[in-house]
Amino acid sequence: MSTCGACKAQKEILGEYLELFNITDCTENPEMCADISAVPTWFINGEKVVGVRTVGQLKEISGC
């Protein structure tokens, strides 16, 4: 699987937390990505959030 620069950066930021997220590869699952126009895209609590985020930002958005 090839990874875009933003997705690679996001995976590096998440590090050990990466396993906590349900990550979809749109090249393998295009039907799951119809609502995605940029990556990475997060769907958190019904909200669509686009862009590389820190763990702290994801915690704040998700309420964790």
C-alpha cells in the first residue's frame, strides 16, 4: 500500500495509538470513501474533520 505524505505524517504522530483507530485504505475500499475529498479525514462523533491532527487535538475533538 502506498501512503500519501499527510497520511504518513499522521501515522507517525499517532505512533503507539495507531492501533486504536479504524483506518480504511481508500484504494482497497473505495465504497467507504465516497465522503472523503482529502486525507487524512476523521469521522468523530458524527463530525467530519480533515487534516493531520495531533493526539491532543483528536482527544479534544472526541471528548476523550
